[in-house]
Amino acid sequence: MNAEITLVSTEFVQRFSASRRGARLARRLAVQQLDAWGTPYGSELSDDVAVVVAELAANAVLHGHVTGRDFELRLLPVADGFRIEVSDARGERRPELCAGGADTAEHGHGLRLVEALAAEWGVAERVVGKTVWARVGPGGS
């Protein structure tokens, strides 16, 4: 008897151009991968992951861009949802939530969405650049 072994990928990793188009594609491919892993399109968890990926990818494009360098998206299924990692080449480590002031009208709201939807999030150093990560599970944070 021949047994066929199917290996399910335990992570999704893809590099994207550091452009608006790349950020949009990252979000689309993330929800497609979640669907392949059994989290259907349009479910609350899929929508939450889509928002977090979109915000982190947009930040990588807008604030983490280094000419000639891409950003990377990594999705990992974890026991209570998904871990999302977006890595860019810029060395500044601290994406921050707006505390108020003149910039509040235009900046900082994306990370507020990440904070609201993720059970936890943070920033990790890399040899080149940084990784902003978030853990998103059913029911958000």
C-alpha cells in the first residue's frame, strides 16, 4: 500500500516591493493563505488579519522604505490564531502610537488599529532593519 504524505506549509513567507502595490498584494495574499489554512474569506479572523497586514505593510512602505530594498511578510499559524511579521530594511526601531499633537490628524492611526485588533504586538531588531509583529486571534485582543 502506497501512502501519500501531504505536507501543509507551517508558514507563509513572501517579499514584496516597497510600494503601495506591494502592500496591497501582501494583504491579498495573506487572506488567500488564511483561506488555504481553513480560515475563510470574510470571517472575523480573516478580516482582522487583513487589517493588521495592511497597516504593517503600509508602515513598511511609508516609514521603513530603503531604496532598492523590499519588505517581507511572514504569517505563522499559532495555537490561538496567527502571528504576522512584517520586516523592512530601515533601522529605526520604534513605531509609535500618536500621543497627540499636530501629527495626530494624519499619522499614527494604523498602529492604533493594530493595537486594537492584536492580542499583542511589538518590534524586534534584525541584522538589517526591524520586524514589526502582531499576534491576532479569534475575537481580537
